[in-house]
Amino acid sequence: MNIDSIENGIVLDHITAKKGDIIYRYLHLDTLDCTVAMIRNVKSKKMGRKDLIKIADNISIDLDVLGYIDPGVTVNVIRNGKLDTKKKLDLPELLHDVIKCSNPRCITSSEQELSHIFRLHNRETREYRCVYCEHKKEGFI
């Protein structure tokens, strides 16, 4: 299989196998007018298998969403056919409007205009807590 390189754009690399679809959905890549290629189950010495997403445009990406879904992702910015910037993501300390508080007594239930903000509470279990009511959200999405 031959996947062309991109002249200018973004390559999301080291995506955990089978999480490419989730990232594609949450970053709303289906709404872009540029070419987007998702390659699944690519052989990887480091990971065994991985997914890869190539976006043929330099768009703004919500790194918090990306880091929350799959904290090992690498974001590569390509300019003029060469790697310009490389950033390895980790779990974000704060999440703004990525997940919603499910506590019916939380102020975000009655005050609809308030942002849903979660703070990372435990990195090992990926536990986040609502900054308003301390309700916990474990796992992802």
C-alpha cells in the first residue's frame, strides 16, 4: 500500500490501534474540505499495531481532546514537505467542555452557560474530577 506524503499539514502518529475512529469523530475531521487519510493497524516496532491520521492542511487541533482520548499520540506539523514541529501529548491537567458532569446536583446542570471543567485527579487511573462538585469521571469519554 502506498500512502502519499503531504506537503503541508498534520500527521497524528502513535495512535493506539482502533482509536483512530474515535479521534476522527471527536476532532470533527469529517467536516474538513481537505484530504484526510486514516490508516489503521499499521505495524509498529514500538506499539505492535497503531493507527495514523494524515490531514493535508494546517488546521487547529484541540490537543486537550486528543491527549484525553489517547495520551501517547504524537502531533507532527509538516511544512514544505518536511517535519516542522513534533509534539508528544500527555493527559491534560484541565479539560474544558470535553466531558460533561453527570452529577444532577452539579451547578452545571442548572447553569447551562457554565463550562464543564474537569481537573486530572489521578494520572494512573485517568480519573478526572469536576471542579465545581468533585464528581469523578474515570476512564475516557
